[in-house]
Amino acid sequence: MQYRKFGKLDWQASALGFGCMRLPVIDGKMDSIDDPQAIGMVRKAIDNGLNYVDTAYAYHEGQSESFVGRMLKDGYRKKVRLATKMPAWLIKEKTDFDRYLNEQLERLQTDHLDLYLLHSMSGTRWPRLRDLGVREWAEEAIAGGRIGAIGFSFHDELPAFKQIVDDYDKWNFCQIQYNYLDIEHQAGTEGLKYAASKGLAVVIMEPLLGGALANPPEPVEKIFKDADPARTPADWALQWLWDQPEISVVLSGMSTPEQVDQNITSAARSKIGSMSSDMQSVIHRARATYEMLGVIPCTKCLYCQPCPHGVVIPQIFELFNQGVLTGQYWLSRDLYHHLSDGEKASNCEDCGECEEVCPQGILTSDWMPYLHEVLSNEKEYDGRKVPKPD
């Protein structure tokens, strides 16, 4: 395992962090984590030098923190820096700060958090917490030993990101969505460099866009294979991140033992400045090809679920994306046909609730009528480029 500077804090973080958002589950139920397999996976990563474990109040429908508490028994708590996140959308008054932190400490079976983040900050969510006194509260929690460092995760655009960074001079770190497709999306490369210039450690989430970059469409996969047949698309994406000195930790939401093994191997080879100009050119061509295909940027974070009208939004996006990227529309349409009527895109009522919480800013209510027409075979789909709704 390789280690990297974590902002101004006096410790070295493992290049690879374990994100406990996509753990293996039983019978496809997100709130039913497969403890034996998941515990074995995370502990194996820790035994191989990983020292950063990330979770959140809402992950796995509220079960991730309790799982992490169980996983960190038998001496594993002392081997890692533990990070979790305040459920900012549930905060209604100042007393909620302590209420949720205390609940999280109990779930995690610990008396302190090494790292605590305000979850999913945006240009509207941050001012509300700031005005409730979250900065002062955080300083008290740090002074009392319940929190070691304070940070925030982010889903909005660059101006809001810079404003949040500038609004508090005691931030220790931040967590941003970043990968070779997101260089100008959300905080982007400019935000990454801006935060690092202020002394913040930067933790990366969605390095593989929910796994999409590990299994790219055929034109993109061919670019990587032609460049180096021995390297996987996932390794290309991860090494591109680790090449950048501003990045402290790359989180991976590993779901299988094979992914753990592959990512540990990849992290062992990570190094700042390791990508040659030719390798950077490969990434550039892959990015350009993706942009040409125009895939809907859903990462299956499930923030839009459950839909109040029953629509299985991430599943529908995935079916459409698979059709676009593979050309196998018959398969996507067949799978869509097997959804219940209440789950289909036609059930969308244009309420906008999903758009308010979508980290990717997808205009779901605009997409749904079109996707229903395409996936129900009522509308012919011509060409591989995804048409954008008006």
C-alpha cells in the first residue's frame, strides 16, 4: 500500500480508502448486508495496509454504520481512521447536531470519530447549517474529543464549492466526486486544486462512476486495450487519479472480494506523476469517446429512491444507458417490459422531488416520458448519441 499526505493533518492516508456504500447484500436488499463476506472484504483491505474507512448515516438504508461498528471489532478500530457523515438534510434545529452524532457514535460502537463530514453540501444546504451554528458546534465537538477533524462532502457546482471552502477557515478536508469524466463537472479539477491550495485534504468519491468506468462501452474499452492489453479500464481510471498530487485518498465502494484484490494491487502501484504524456492521451481519447456517446450520468447513489410514485429511476437510467452503449436495445426493452406498471417511467408525476436530491443534476422528470417511449418500443431509437430533452 502507498500512503499520501492528508492536508495539514499529521498522518499519512492510504492511497485507497474503503467506501461502505456498495457492500455485498443478501437477496438484493440494500438494508441486508452480507456480514461474513463484507467483513472479510474490509478486513482484508485493512490487513493489506488500507487505513481509511468511510461510511454515512444513510448508506445501505441506514445499516452501513452499524455494519462498520461490527466490522471494526477485534482490534480493527485502532488500525484505521474512521469517517462518517452528518445527515444534513435531516437537520432541522441546532440540537440535531448532537442528536445525530450521538446516534452515529452508538451505531459505530466508538467514542470518537477521526473524521466527520457534513454530508452532500450545496449552495443552499450549507448556508442553512452555517446559520444554525454548525461551525461553532464542530469546534466544540473537536475540543471535546468526539471528532478529530471536520470536513464536508459536496454535490453542486464550482462557485458553490469555492464559497463553502472560503466560508470556514478550519476545514480539514473535503470529499468530491471526481474521475476522468468529471473534470468540469461539480467541483471538477479547478475545485480540486482550489481546495488543496487552501490546505484541505481532498478525498475522492465515485472514481469509477458507480462502476461504469470499470465496464466501459466497447469503443472506450478498445482504446484502453490497444494502449495496454494487460491493464483494466478500472486501473486506468484509478491511476489517473493517483497521478495527481492534490488527491489524498481515493475511495472505492467495493462490492466483491475480486474488486478488493484488484484495487489493492492497483493501489500498491500508485504514484504521483506516474502517468506519461502518452498515457494522459489515452485518458483524453476515452473521455472524448464517452462524451460522444452522451450517457446519462447516473451513478446509482439511490438518493432519488424511493420515488413517491414508485418509479425505479436508477434502474431505468441503467437500462437505457446499456442500450445506448451496447446497441442491445432489445435486451433493455425486454427487461423494462418485466418491470411492474408502477415502476415504469410512465408513472412519473413530474413532482421534482428526485431532481432536488440528485447529485448529478439530472432532469429526471424531463427524461422519463422519453425513456418510456424508447424502452417500451413505442418510439424508434436511431443512432448511438443520446438525445437531450428540451
